[in-house]
Amino acid sequence: MRIVLIASLLTHMPNFVDPSETILYSFRMSARWLIFSALLIIFLFGGLAYFFLKIPVFFYGILILLSVFLLGLLVYYFSILYVVTNKKIYKSSGFPWREVLSARHGEITDIAVVQGIFQRIFLNMGTIEINTSGSIGYEIIMIRVSDPFGRRKDIYQMVAKCKNL
């Protein structure tokens, strides 16, 4: 029982995907963003902790805040999942609540990439925005995705392949 539970946590078969669908592609936000954000938080709080080293109450308080921020960062990172199946594209987000957005392949009209200069030069990540027919704006916004142009190309190919079937 315990081995099955651990294996299911590692593979994480999303329960929001219909059993008749086949998962072609799934990914999360960029790990580079997670590492950069964690190092930034450690640097900022570490500097504060060093400044208050001689005052134990403030020092330990800052270390507790550091731990809370890092835990929150990890929860945020693991709470967002993007899935491409043979029928739809999903974005699942939220903790402890869950919000699932989806778009059928046949309704997708545009896939845009937005990438700031810092994201492009240093982190190679960006935002993928998916638009469907009959709507204003983008329905699915995939934030902080690594190699956004490569992922967009892969999604376009999978959507085109699924539309031809």
C-alpha cells in the first residue's frame, strides 16, 4: 500500500483528466524560477538575519519567516500543473483549493508567448497564453514556463496532430 502511494505521488496522474484522454505532455513552472526565487529570498532574509545576529528574538524570528517564505514558494511551485492530452489542454492551480481550466484542441485559435527581457536573457522562461474561438482574451495562461517558444511549438504540433485524427 505504501509503495503504491509513493509511486502515485511521483507520477501524479491528474484526477481532472477524463479517463478517455491520453496525456501527451505535462509540465510545471520553470525550475530556474524556483531556484532564483529561493536564492533571492535566502539572500534578503539572510542579510536581515546577519544584521540582527546579536538580538536573538529578531534573529530567530527572521529565520522562521525565511522558512515560511521558502515553504510557501515550494507549495506555490507544486500547486500549478499544465497538461496536454489528446483532446484538451489543462491548467490546474491552487492550494488548498483547486481551479482547473481547459481548452479543447479544436477551439484553440492562437498560442502567444510573452517574455520579458530578464526572463529571456537570464532564465529562458516566459508566459504561454492560449486563446480559443468565441472569446475575448486568453483563457489559459501558463506562467513562468521554461523554453516557452519550444513548448509553444510542441503544443502547436500536438494540437495539429490531434485535429487531423
